[in-house]
Amino acid sequence: MIKHIVFWKLAEEALGGTKLENAARIKREAEGLVGKVPCVRELEVGLDIEGSPAAWDVALYSTFDSVDALAEYQVHPAHQEVAALVKQLVIDRAVIDYEV
């Protein structure tokens, strides 16, 4: 199994929304990929509750059966649409993919 974890720091304002509004939008859009992208085994999005300067604003946790399934997810049109939105809202990103 492959675990894919992404963290984002958001702009204070982007696309007419505040950081909190855009975090909620990312959560809604990303979680909407479940059922649209068949290779997604599980996916959840968490929003930071502490507000620490060291914290990331949004975290995405997802799992896939294989590296090939993760690659399929990356190029799926529904994922590409969400990724294009996210790129307009974030100022920094961190990611890790690992096998268990």
C-alpha cells in the first residue's frame, strides 16, 4: 500500500476567499474525489486547529494499492482540476509518498 500525504500553507486571501474559506474549499473539493477517482482507496483532509506559525494549514492523507495507482490518481482529470484550484490558493507545499 502507498500512503500519499500533502501539506499546504495557504495565502491569507486568494480567489476572493479568506484562508479559512479556502481551506474549507480545498477540503470539500479534495474529499469530492472519493468515488470520482477509482484508484483512491481512502482520502481525508484535515484543517489545522492550532494556528501555530509552524503548522501547515491543510493536510491531505490518502492511500493507494500501488505506485501505479498513485500515478493514475496524479493524472486523473478530476484530480488535475482540484490540483489546479489548490495551486491558486497555496504559498507552500510539502509532500511524502511511502510504501507500507
